[in-house]
Amino acid sequence: MSLFVTAPDFDDPIGLLLACHNKILSHCETLEQLPAHLVSHGPDEEARQAAGRVLKYFCQAERLHHDDEEQNLFPLLTAYPDFPENLRAPLHNLSLQHRDLEKAWSKLSQDLEAIVAGKEVHLSP
């Protein structure tokens, strides 16, 4: 038994994908809490740090995550001989959702940058 939790690596690609999705959910939870925090405390140190962490993650890792899914995972899945035909449309929809998320991120990232700079920003919950 190890006293340390280790992250999955490329020997466990599904575990790696799951860990990445869990990290995305964690940052989304931070984003959900940020509007109320800003109303109560303004862009204090905690808000600036939280906004900075979310900004850093989604500007760097998330884009790579989408690319990895679309360039590596999705083609592997659809090339599998027994890949269910009824899953092709949902997989395509995931790619479209990635584009929608990238558009939404454009505005949100500007707001997060302002928070990091200590500026007052109104985020909708």
C-alpha cells in the first residue's frame, strides 16, 4: 500500500482520461463558486488565485485534452470493427461541443484575467 496517490500514466489511457475529466469537473466547481465569492468578497486574494488556476488549466491543458480526444481517441474508437454505429453521432456531437466550449471560453477567460488583475467583474452563476 502506498501513502501517496499517483496519477495514471499513458500505460492506463482510460484512467488518464478519467483523471483529466475529474480535474475539469473540479475546475468547473470552482467556477460555479466564484460568482458568489466575488459578490461577498470582491476580487480578493482567494478569488484571484482561484481564477488564475482555472485560467491556467483551461488555457493549457484543456485545449490539449480536446485535441487528444479528437485526434487520437475518437479515430481509434471509430476504427474499431465492432464500434456501434449509433455512437458515431454522439462522438461527432462531442467535437461540436468542444467548438462551443472554445467560443464560450473566449469571453470567460477575459473575465478571469480581469479577476486575476484584481478588477471587479460580475460573473453570472
